Amino acid sequence: MGKFEIKTDKSGQFRFNLKANNGQVILSSEGYTTKAACENGIESVRKNSQEDGRFDRKTAKDGSPYFNLKASNGQVIGNSEMYSSTAAMENGIASVKTNAPDAGVDDNS
């Protein structure tokens, strides 16, 4: 089963990563000023990850596919790594859908 990991970055902001059961990061958050806001972001990922329309599939300037997960208000709540192919990106989206709803939280902040 996947897990969310909360950490504090160099500027003191809280961030989370969603990791698959193999330990690979499949979604990363923006920086939050409070831990409570970061925890709300995790809840938003759990909820919004179940709606395919919330995944904004993109292509980087170098042609690498990636995705953003958006909340119902359109705000980006997480982004993926760059993938080598569209199929790999779709597998990443499937992994977020599978792992996010029941993922535990490790607070490393």
C-alpha cells in the first residue's frame, strides 16, 4: 500500500509526496505554510484522485509527458515526475488512483 510522506523543505514550508508501495514518488505537492494546510492537501488528493477528469495530462517542452492533479476549484494539488512515454504516465495516474485513497501518512516534518 502507498503512503503520503510529509516533510519540511529548506524554506520551512510543508510538502508531501505520495509514494507507491515500491517506494517510488508518484505525486508531489506544492509548499504549504502550515502542517494543517498540508494535511488538507493530502485529503484533497484522496478525494480528487478518484475522478479521472481531475488529472491534467501535459507535455513538457522536451516532449516528456507528465500530469497535474487538480482540485474541484482548478487549483493544482500535486504534480508528477516526467515520464518516458504516455503509457508510463497513464500507469502513474493509475497508481495515484490506486494508492491515494487508503494511503497512510508518515510525518517526517
